[in-house]
Amino acid sequence: MKKVLVVDDAVFMRKTISSALLEAGFEVVGEAKSGVEAIKKYKELSPDIVTMDITMPDMDGINAVRKIKEYDPNCKIIVISAMGQDAMVKEALIAGAQNFLVKPLKMDTIVDTLNRALNFLACL
């Protein structure tokens, strides 16, 4: 079972994403509400993949992606944000995110994207 860390400052969004992932057979090992908390929990929990919001208190998602990638260059992060401007998407991908999904979206899209990212890596 693949372990996921769900990061979003909105409780509702964390719970929605976590529920969809649990239903799809993922193990949600933790949730975080800020970039700083995401980095701490990543180091503690060693998830296989992370879902990351952009706009959060303390540290935004792009900086959190950078810090997590510094700690673990092989980490897999999928950014999920309402901020879907081209410059933001490009910045997230340059920071090291594997993909960028724009809210609102279907939970099936999140599940499919995580599965593709994890399956792609298993083939390497």
C-alpha cells in the first residue's frame, strides 16, 4: 500500500483528498496544514508521495516542495492548487513537483495522477 502525505491549509480539502485516497487503496500516513509542517511530517513519515497545496500559512507549497526536494531528491510531489496560472505551474514544476492539478477537480483525477506518478517510477 502506497503511503501519502496530504498537505493543504483547508481542513475540508485535506479530508476530501484523504477520503478519496483511502477509498482508492492508498494509506494516508499524515496530513499537514502548512509548508513548515509538511517538511517536518515528510521527514518523520517518509511517504511515497505527497499532495501539496500552494497557498498556505508559514511557508507556501512551492518553497515546501523545494525544501523537501533538498532533503530527498527522489521524493514525489503532486501540487494541487486553485492557483493555476502558467507562471505558477511552471514554478512548481521547476521546484521539483511531478505534476500540477488545478482545483476544483474530480477526486478520480487525483487518484489517477498519483497512480501514474508511482507506476512510472516503478518502471524505472
